[in-house]
Amino acid sequence: MLIAEDHPWPPRGGTALRNAANAAALAAVGPLTIVGVSDPAGEHSPSPLGETRAIGLGHPPVIDPTDAWASRRGGHPSEGRWGEDAGRRWQRVLAESKPDVVVVEQLWLHRFAASAAANGAATMLDAHNVEADVYAAIAASTSVDPAATSRECRLAAVMAERTATLEAAAVAGADQVWACSPSDQARFRASGADARLVPNAVDTETVSTRPSRPRDSHLVFAASFAYPPNMRAARLLVDVILPRVAEQMPATRLSLVGRDPPAWLRARGREDGMIEVTGAVPSVQPWLDSATAVIVPLHEGGGTRFKVLEAMVRGVPVISTPKGVEGLAVRPGEHILVGADAAALAELAVLAHREDLTALTRAARRLVEERYSWRVAAMAVGTAVADALSRRRVERHG
């Protein structure tokens, strides 16, 4: 069984892409039920993920726009992902399905994991990040951000502290933790967890290399802009990197593709003809196909980025900071172009337009096929599930 915020098909965004890959792998192991916490209550048809059953609990997360959670002892924003009605429906699903294994998407659904464990299922916490590290970095960045208010600094610090406590408890309570990079796996293992490497993966079987290289200079950054590291990266792009590129290539376009762009970013898109701000889109593929390069100017965050893997498999050059490709087995100059600061990233954007990078993009696609394909992820998932079931049989029968 896989429990996620939403049903992972069609996969839009990194979370859904990871869930879709995991769902396909789990369906290959045995009968699979996908439970979407936010999906409408009742059963519905899942799409092409094999023989699966899809159930919705009908509980969209209740997002508290205030900071009331911070004033409650042990309070955390993830509380909004649990509700009494959804909890009762979840208990009925567990009682009816009697799953042997429950894979829980991310730390934020930890309450569902605890219920599954109490009902005798082996639980796998699918950790898309080491959230304690991510929010500690966000708190540190916020504390030195001249635009941040004292309230924002305080909330970031409290969020980091509470997330670390919550994650430690969730990891300790899980049978396995699935990490998406070797560094994350090592972090979880250091706490005593049975941490397994289940890499972020893309479908290399159905996605081909784009047919041609675009002539015009076009940079693309695909992200969810409600996430503070992505928002800060977007500001660096529009304020610093794009003007530097435009000095050498005045016709350059920049597309910021993804949901929840803040008001200031939408305004920049309206005011500046070089900048496109799309909001949520059904697929990032049209932007990848017209991009000179995908640019990832991240200096904080965690996990491994689907935006990078999607570009690599489509044959689009990737320009990134070291943080933007952290956790991926890429080599600068062989698979991607890496720059440490805004000036270096801007120079690489000019190079990506002027130079033929076919050898680099071909090597990048081969790497994805070898290390980050659905086939590779399926092998990791199959081994992890088999080990969990074997351990349960030993525990039951001595």
C-alpha cells in the first residue's frame, strides 16, 4: 500500500513523479492499493500503474495561515494533514485491506504511518529529504536575509526545531526509511535507521531525447515557488543572473515554470518582456523542448531534483550550483555545467547557447538510464519490500 497526499497520476511535480515511480515498483511486487489523503472519498480509477486500487480519504490539508501552531506545545504545520474523518476512513481501509507493507509519502503524513504500524503493517517512511537539515538551512538563511521580518526569523527557527524532533520520532518508528540520495541515506543510518537508497527516477522508456536544439537563448527554471529555497533562487535569477546574460545576449528569455509564484514574481513577469512566469502547468515538456538550458541556481534545500533528471533525459543541458545537483552522481563538464555563484552561472548560460553540448547531453541521458530509471528504482523497492517481509516472518515465527 502507498499512502500519499494525492494520487500520483498524472505526475505533476517532483513529489508525484517519485510517488509514480514507487507505485509502479510496488505494483510489480504484489497487489497495490494507493490511498490519496486529499483525493475525494471513495474508490476511483487510478491510471496506468498496473493492477492497482485507488482510494481517496477526502481530506485536503487544512493550511493555517497564522502562526498559531508555533504557540502550541509541540505544534507543527503538518497537523493540517491529519483529520478525524480522514483518520476514521484510514482505519477502515487498514482493517479491510490488511496490508503487509505501507509506504508513507514524506514526513508530513507521519500520523498515518503510526496508525499503520499499530495495525501490524511494516511501515516505510519515504523520505524525500532529510527535513531537519532542510529547515535548519532555511532558518539560517532567513536569519541573515535583510528582507526577512523578526516574525519570519522566529517562525523559521521554531519550524526547524520542531521538524527535527518530529522527524527523529517518525524515523525511529518506521521499519525502513527510503532515502533518495546516498548522503541522505548516511544521515538516516547515523541515527540507527534501516535506511535504504531508493533513488528519484524518471521514465526513460517512454521519454526520448528532444528532436532538435533550439536556436534562441531560452533559460528555464522549473520549481514550486512556495518553497523558500526555490523562491530565493528565482530572485537570484531575475535580479542578478538574467541581467548578466542579457549583457551578452539581449534576446535571452527566462521562463519560471511551476505553481505558487509569489506576487512579486508575477509582477516581474508582467513588467519585463524577457521573463515568463507560468504558474502551474500540466507538463514541463514544452518548456524543456524550447530551452537552451535548464538552470538551477539553488544554494539551499535537500533531496535530488527531478527538474534536473527530467532535463537530462530529454537531452537539455543543465546549469547548476553544486547544491542544485547534490546527491546526484553527476560530474561537472561531463554530464552538467556547474557554477558556484551568479557570475559563473551567467557565463555558463552564454556558453550553453553558443557551444554544441551534444556530447554532454548524451552522457547525461546515459547516466539517467543507468542510475535513475524506473527500472533501477524498481529493483531497489523490490529488495526493500522483500527484506521487510522476510523480517516480519522471522519476528512472527521466531
